[in-house]
Amino acid sequence: MIVYVDTSFLIAAYVVDAHSPTVASRLGQKPHICLTPFSSSEAANAIYRQVFIGRISMAEARHAWRSFENDSAMGVWKPVAFPNPAWEACADLALRYAPTLGVRTLDSLHVACALELHSERFWTFDDRQAKLAEAVGLDTRA
């Protein structure tokens, strides 16, 4: 099973929140989770942003980032190149779905990457992204 995960999924793997148990359960399935450089950048920003909003300390952020890097090295996340056709697909999704779903650029870009990588599943805790993923036929279930 090829899975694409967004930042809300990645962050819950490293910064404890209400979704962390679900992440642990899904990772226990040992899925093939694609990780683009875009996703890695988003993960770094999301982890360290938690310091800014006061949820974790800088030391905790560093630990979370090291854990992410270790997991990446161990193959939890499968590195893939960013699919360049996703840029055009992102714009197309915006034209088709932004007026009705209110999707933002990053929502569209994550879903476009999932489509271009031929993912079978799209895991997110972002309702707007989930609606977009489902609208284009991606399965958001575990």
C-alpha cells in the first residue's frame, strides 16, 4: 500500500497530540509512505513552529527533529523526488476545488503530490485536505 501523508500526520508522529495514537496505529501497519523533500521541509517547519507557539521547548523540538531524521534513515519514510507535474496539478485542483472547499495552496500541493506519486491512500488530520483528497478519489481511511 502506497501512502502519502501530510504535515498534520508527520507532526503527530513526533510531537504528542490528540492524533499521535492514530499515527502509531497506522505506522504499525508498515505502509510504504512516500516522503518528498517538500514534506521534509514542511515537517521541519511544523516541528520548530511548535516552539514559537509554546507547545514544546527548543530541546524537545531538536529531539523531535532528530527522531524524524533517524526514522527517515531507517526507512520509516520512503524518500521520493518531488513530482514536478504536481505544480500544474496543484493549480488545476485550485481552479476546480478552491471555490467550493476553500483549499489553500499547500492543501492542493499535498494532494497533487499524492496523485502524481500514484498513492493509494492519503493520510491527514486536516479536514479541508481530507475533503479535497476524497473529492479526487484518494482513500483517506487507515
